[in-house]
Amino acid sequence: MKPILSATAAMAFSLALLGCADSGSSMQMSDNGNDADSSVDFTAFVISEINNTSEGRDATAINEIEFNFNDQDNDQAFAELFE
């Protein structure tokens, strides 16, 4: 009887550890709503952020934003900021 209880306790402990372990797969499998169509143009984003520099403004959360870098070869991409 004692070996059965020991084996059951060990199995329960192992299952508890497996349940608590997070290898990040739940984050990789979740759909956060960002599709390829919902990406943001980086140049437009930067220009709008610089134009919206009111005092006391909270920072913009960018961790979940997927950017498109359409102006990598455009030397004039930010020219309107320096006019």
C-alpha cells in the first residue's frame, strides 16, 4: 500500500510541475489579432508621433505593433519634419 501512495504522490507532483511550467508555447499559439493587413507604416507612425508631442502625454505602446518599413531606400521619408 505504501509504494502505491508514494507512486501516486510522485505522479501528482510531476503533473503539478508540468501544469505550472510554461515554455512559452501558449504565447506563440495565441492570436493577438495582428494580421499582415494590420501592420503600420513606420514612417507614418514616427511622423504622427513627432507631430503629437503634447506635454504630459503618455507613451505609445509599441510592443504589439507590427511595422512595415516601406521607406528604407527613401532619403526624403522624413523630409516634412525638417521643413
